[in-house]
Amino acid sequence: MLVSGRRRLLTALLQAQKWPFQPSRDMRLVQFQAPHLVGPHLGLETGNGGGVINLNAFDPTLPKTMTQFLEQGEATLSVARRALAAQLPVLPRSEVTFLAPVTRPDKVVCVRMNYVDHCKEQNVPVPKEPFIFSKFASSIVGPYDEVVLPPQSQEVDWEVELAVVIGKKGKHIKATDAMAHVAGFTVAHDVSARDWQMRRNGKQWLLGKTFDTFCPLGPALVTKDSVADPHNLKICCRVNGEVVQSSNTNQMVFKTEDLIAWVSQFVTFYPGDVILTGTPPGVGVFRKPPVFLKVSEGPDSTDGELWVRILWREERSEGSRNWNSCSV
């Protein structure tokens, strides 16, 4: 066992040396683990679907969690920029495990009916002010982690969303100042148990939205300077290879700046906080007849250069079945 472990470590190091970094204009921050490393590390994904540069190896003084990285602001971002410009070894993608780009944020803020085309799908008026709800941070999982289909629900549904990650503390933030508080963007799934959301628990949404594993994120936090226009991104979701949601973030009723200004009237934003900005049309519950996820199915979402892959399993003691697919 010890010899085998050493061989894996040597192989990982040799492969890293064989993958020189190809400079990219996009900064794609990730949290990851690898067999030869102790605990989570921060890294840079070398393009969509690429390998990973170990930022903690580049500068051992950097924190090893994204929230701590964001709390230090420009000081840590400048280190990441230097790493982005350098010729550094790259860990092959097959050698790393991607975590959610942010874990255990202070809050996960969600927005209901924030796409014009999703409102039309439901035949309801476009909201005049944002409808806000939340998910517990314990629902967050990584982009390749299994999402559990809980035995308490038979109506688990998909919702692809653009997620905003906060980089700077603030309250009572003006819309004109809001982007200064944004670290970047990632992609999320607001996985939803429709029976618990719409009929159970007094029709309060929280329980239906916040089962463990109901908030896949990542893999990358794409910094705001790498996203030309977050409100003009293709956003889509596939189930078993079939496109079930396809829209554009230009359909958002309330843009990133509006949401930050609105929510910050009530709560303080902290670095690492996540805002799920709403979903486009095509969710299962509004199909005729409604369609819900089964054990062998799962969504795959793409959002411009942001993407997430999700594995699904049923929470049963006798085992599980995984859906495993990916497209960028």
C-alpha cells in the first residue's frame, strides 16, 4: 500500500511537470483536492475543462479556502494574477477532485421568478420587486459530487442558475456601486423538491430547496474581469443529453446590481456569500404532464464559460445508481 501510494504521488508530480501552463486571459479560481496534497487547496483552472495550477504551491502564504482568499481582497487576487501570467506546472484534471468554489458561505440568497421567459412559462406577471428566499449553506456540494434524491420527496426538479459570488463586505449598497462588491460568477443548480416547496411545510419554500446536496456549484469562480457581460450569457440545462432549459441571462428581470442593492437593504453581504439569480423556463414541474428526476437521470448545465456537472443517486441503504455525463 505504501509503495502504491508513493507511485501515485510520483506519477502525479511527473504528470504535473509535463503539463506546462498555457496562458489564459480568464481567471478561473477553484478549490480542489489531490491524492498527494493534504486537505483542500486553491487553484486556477487553465481554461474551461483544463488542468489546475496549485496556487498554494505558488505562494504558500495564501489561504487554502476561497472565503479567506476573498476576504484578503486585492492582495490575494494580485498573487493569483501573477500565477496566471507565469509558466507553472499544471496538475492534470484527472488527478484532482473539484470542490465547490465556495464552501460554507455566510448565506446563500436565491431569487424567484427572475427571468421574463420563466414568468411567461407560468403565465404570471413579471415581478415589480425581487422575490427572495434562501438555501442553507449545508446544501452546497461540488460540481462532480453526487446529489442525493431524498426518500422524503418524489418530485425533485432541476433549475440551472447563474450564481454571483460576493467579494467585499457591504450593506445598503447602491446599485451603481454593486459590482465593486462582486468577486465573480459561477454556475449553480437550485435543486428543488417541488412537493415540499409547493404543498408541504405550510408552502414555505425553505425545506424544499435546502435538502443536503441541493446546491451544486462550480467548478470555477470566474472573476468579474473575465466575464465581459454577465447579463448576456447562454444558460442551458440538459437531462440525459436532452436540452430542457435554454435561455440567456439577458432575460433577467433584476440584474446583479439590482439584486445586491435590494438584498443589502436587509442583510450585510460578506465575502463568499452566494446569490443564485433565478432560473429560465423549462423546469420539470411546469411541463404537461410534470416531469421529475429519477435515479438514473440528472441535469448537466452550461452557462457560457461556466459549467457544472451533477451526479445523482437515490438515498437508499442498498446502494445507488449514478448518472454520469458531461458537456461544455
